[in-house]
Amino acid sequence: MMMQETLRRQREFFFCGTTLDIDWRLKQLRALRKTIKKYEENLLWALEEDLGRSEFEAYTTEIAMVYDEINTALKSLPKWAEIRQADGGGLTQYPGRLLSYTEPLGLVLIIVSWNYPVQLVFSPLVAAIAAGNCAAVKPSELAPKTQQVVQTIIEETFDSTYISVFTGGAEVGQALLKEDFDHIFFVGSPRVGQYVMRAAAEHLTSVTLELGGKSPCIVEDTADLKVAAKRIIWGKCVSCGQTCIAPDYVLVDRKRKKELMEYMVEYIQEFYPGDIFENADYSRIVNEEHFDRLLKFLDDGHIVYGGRFDREKLKLEPTILDQVDPEESTVMNEEIFGPILPVIPYDYLENAICYIQNKPKPLALYLFTRDPVVEQTVMNQVSFGGGCINDTVIHAAGAEIPFRGVGQSGMGGAYHGKAGFDTFSHQKVVLKQSNEIELPLRYAPYKKKLKWVRTLMH
């Protein structure tokens, strides 16, 4: 009953209209930034405890991105929220004007994954606050230390009648999904995304789903192989491969495969010298269940490099797999979400494109080429959420760059910056009509008027 009572009070608070004031929203965003700054060291400690994440990686991939999100909203919110003249209108509306009002959706639910347990909570929360909503937040229990700090930040910054936080396991998320919200924002697996959609359908609630999938790299014949290898390995090893947009597998021109893999090995050794299991820059797997799931993939191909692991530390060496069956192997039919990288050769670019087209649409795609025709061909023929040409992962790093999936990799509105504000808003178009000028054509009696309408339509 406590959950229902909290949500009831939040809805009452929303209806009182306080969140509609732009200056009030800006005040809440400044307060959130101040509290995050207060607990910055706690967050860094918690991320190291939960995920083995280095201070540099934790700050750049989590905290810095949240600051960027808040600062962007603080700078741009008054412009985002202003009343605008809408496009459209014709003779029927003459001489009126179409105005677009931006209004908050109401009480929204944010449920997120464990792999970026700071950024994935606060990025959508900043957008929800900027748009004028009340929000209920469910962090992931799989990053328990970070969950505690996130809870402290939210509860210290906001009254629970405005922003509430609910901690616990899957049963808490399931209980929340039984309640009536005005929008649900979910980050997680496609399997759980299906459950979220079914729950949302009970109340006809709109959803934003940011899911996963197998994000491919295409390394085409003209690619700079050293650049490709360096950036693919970097993107794969950030957070030990536990990134929804990490390169999942590589499709490479057969003539270039051996050389590419040699460069990949070179960069693994350069990035993580010495004992990989003692290297503070290299994260660990989140828990034993995920660790064991990854170990099974090692049998799906020939290990070119890596494959060693330390169960006690939950660390798995960056591993390159060759001779993988692209159709039948488990590693090519499940999202890897770890530091294992299958390399699949192709003979013709059309084969690589066809392979991707026949799989669920990926959240990201990475193309390495110096040929503008190849670039245009892949961009035109392959559907994916977002991606890079000659790079990996960093397309999702900017607070003003919209981020979304497509098909099984996600749906609903994008988020980050203005896109997030729009996702948590409703654009209400209103016709403001003149009282002075009247068009008699629309009023009865209609005798002889139809021919004039038909003339106007031609």
C-alpha cells in the first residue's frame, strides 16, 4: 500500500501545477547537480565496488554525461518550452494561427538496467524534470552499492511527492508496472521489454524502450585497419563489453581478416599491459550468472587471443573468436554483453549487408570504410538505431545527440537533450482564431457551395 500511496500523492502534487513553472524546474535541476557533486566520490566508490569500474571510466561514462545532460537542460529549457507557431493550416483555419504548447505527460516511471547505473537513471530523470513531470524511479538491484547512493541523492534532493525512488528486486519493478503511469521509460533486455509493453498495454500507457541486440561492425576492404582495430577494441572493452551499444561482432572482408585480428591483439595488449586480472583500467563482469553465461560462448569458435578468466575476481580476458558459425552458434544468436568478439569474414559486401538485414534490427552499427559509395550503400540499406562511420560507441555520448533503438532494439521517443524533453512531453497544437473575420463557406446552408470547395481542391 505504501507504493500506491506514494504514487497517489505524486499525482496530486502534479495536478497542483507547481511543476509547470519553468523557473521551478530549473531550480530542481540545479539542486540535483549540487547533490550529485556532493556524492561524486561515493558514486565513484560504488561503481568500483559493483562493476570494478576505474575512476576514469566511471567518471567519463557516467557522471560527466549526467552533468552534460543537466547543463544542456539548464541552458536550453526556456527555449524548449516556449510556445511556438506550428506549421500547417490552410483555408479552413484562415485567418487563425496554429500554436504549439508543450505540456508534461504527468507521472512517469523510469526503470533502468545495471550496466550504467548512474547515467541510465539520471539522464532520463533530467529529461522528465525538464519537461515538468513527476517521476517514480526504479534503479537496478544488480548494482546494489550504486543503487544506495542513487537513492540517497534522489531522496535528499527531492520530496517523494515529486520524485520517488523504489529499490529492490524484480518484484518491485513488477509491482510498479501494475500501476497506472502516463509514460514508462525502460532500459534493459528485449525479453523484459516485452513484459513492460504488455504491462503498459493494460493502461494504454506510452513507452520508450531502449533495448539491446547484436550491434555489428563492418570492416570494408578500403578501411584503415589500424584505426578500425583500435576503435573496435576500445568500444568492446569499455565496461568490459557490458554496454548495450558495444560492438557485438565484426564482419570483415576476407582478404583483410588476418591483418585486422593482428592489430586487434596488438591494441588489447597496448590498452591493458601486464596482468589483465590486476589491471585497474579493466572492469569485471557484474555477477557470477553473467560470468558463467559468457564462458559458454568460448566454445563457439577458435580463440585467437584471450579466453583466460579469474572466477574469484569475475574477470574475463578480452577474447577474439575466429571460425564461428554465423548461423548456428550460440554466440551469434544471443547478445554477448561481455568482452568476447567474434570475427566473421565475408566475400562480398552484399553478403554482409544481407546477413544484418536478416537479423533483428540492431541498436547500433559501425562501418569502417574510406569509400563514400560503400558508406552510402550501407546507410541506405541497413536499419539500425544509431551508429558511427569509422568509430564506435561515442555517438551516444553527447547530451544533444538523440539516442534510440528501432524494431527489437527499441522504440518510442529518443532521449538525451531536446529529444528527451520531447519524449517526456506532449505537443499540444491549438488553433487561435480571429473574432473579426468570418468565412461563410463552412456554414449551412450548403447549396451551391460544394462546387467552390471542389474548385479549391484542384
